[in-house]
Amino acid sequence: MIDYGEKIWMNGEFIDADKATVHVMSHALHYGTSVFEGIKSYFDGEQQIIFRLDEHITRLRQSANTYGWDYEYTDQEIKTTIIELVKMNQGRNLYIRPFFFFGTGYDAIDINENVVKNFIITTWPMNEVPKDNYSLTHSSFVRPPLKVLNTQSKCAANYVNSNSIKVEAQQKGFKDAIALDINGNLAEISAANLFFIKDDILHTPDIECSILNGITRQTIIKIATDLGIKVQEGKYPKATLDDCQGAFVCGTATEMVWVKNLDGKEFDEHIYFTKIWEVFHSILYKQNQQYKEFITLV
Ligand code: PMP
């Protein structure tokens, strides 16, 4: 069984995980009305290093605000609680999940002031991500356009699409798949951003291409630029990948993974990936001072 941690912070207090329950009629369960974050804390042998904590906390509120929702807890309260939870569970890499969702009190689909708001934060151990022989295919699913669902919001509703992308890819024998946006441009994989190298430039789909502007994506753009690698964000038709020099994906859970097999074609790791990964890894595990504003030490 997966260990989701002993204590969960729910609506302002730490409680035993088995007491953190909600009503089966919760609005979020029926209609997908919740927003969440995925944050990671790394154990360097002595300390916990939380990666870009402030940015994740900011994005959570923006995700809620996208739909006109908000919660009573301040960003500082959320930060203090996360640090407390990491302290309780330190000694290993942790995944941290703040989650805001609507409960009971509705009598139709619309959320009004009578609908209960819930906020939980939990953390659980996260094992090393397997990075060998990572494979991607192309998805038959597209990412939702803005007027269907805003992919900039980490709303639960978006993740039915992500699940479809991933399950279909796995049924075809691949780890994941690249989905296009509604205009036929490359977007992202199920729950991570895409980068590829072409003409010695590092490319990544533009934020207008129905992607989540990942915090890892933003970090990689910064590291690459600092390393003197030319980075371009753009709208790329699927065929752009045909003559690329390789690709990788990135995200909080995924970290950075080189795509060994891109729809049946094999690629050796490109030097840009190796160089960026070395800096990224030194931020996560070695408190790289050049990027110290990206980490919170616990
Ligand atoms: N796209 C989607 C749809 C995601 O769910 C995630 C994971 N949060 C990402 C990209 C990567 O974002 P981040 O680097 O902020 O984790």
C-alpha cells in the first residue's frame, strides 16, 4: 500500500491520516472542482531542500483564482505548514501535495457561498524516478483549448485528459505521449513539459499551446540561458520533431528525463541535456549557491 503520510493538515489542523475524511457527496468528487500542487523536497543526507516552494504556493492560488475560487489561508500559513510537515517526515525525498477542494452544501452544479471549502496538505515519500529507456509516442488526444479548460490552472478536471494521454501511450507500449494543442502544435505530455533540440537550439512549446507553464520548465529555460544555450519558445507543428536531435521532458515528479525512444526512433543523450541536468541536480541536492533563491532549507 502507498504510504500517504501519518499526519495530514486539514482545514487548519494536523490530524491522523485516517481521520482526514470527506463526504462522498463532495462537489469536487462529482464535478472536478479542486486545485492542487505537486512540490518536491529533496534530502541531501543532512537537510531537506524544498524546490521552488514560493512559486508553487503562488501557482496554487492562481489555479483557484482562474475559476473565481479562493481560500482563507495565507501563502505564509501554507508555507509554514508545509515546512512543518517536511520536518515531521524528513530523511528522504518527499512529494508534497496541497489540495483545495469543494465539499457538500450544493444542490446543483454551481458553487455558491453555501458550498464547503476544504484544504488539505500532505506529504509522502517519493522514490527515485526511473529514467532509463524512456519512450514517448504521439497521442490521439489533444490538450484542451483555453475556452474548454485553462491548462495554466492545476485543476483536477484537467487531469482526466492527462490520464487518457498516459493510459493510451502505455497501451501502445510507451511510457507517455506527446499531445498536440487544438491547432495541431506540440503541447506537452500527460503531466510534464516537453523540450527538444533542433539546429543546436533548445526548443519548447509556447505557453499559448495549451500547456502548463511548469516551474521546472521555467527553471530549465533559466539554467540553459545562463549556460549560453539558445532557447526558443514557439508554436511547432508535429512534423517539427521529424529531424530533431532529441528531446526530454520535465516536471516536479518527472524531474528531467531524456527521451531515449521517440516514437520508435532512438536518441543518445544530447550534451545540452547533460549540462542542464548537472546544474539542475546541483540545485536539488547540493544547494547550488548560484540558484539559492530556488530552494527552501528545512
Ligand atoms: N504539465 C502538466 C499538465 C503538469 O501536471 C505538470 C506537473 N505539475 C507539468 C506540466 C510540469 O510542471 P511543474 O514543473 O511545475 O511540476
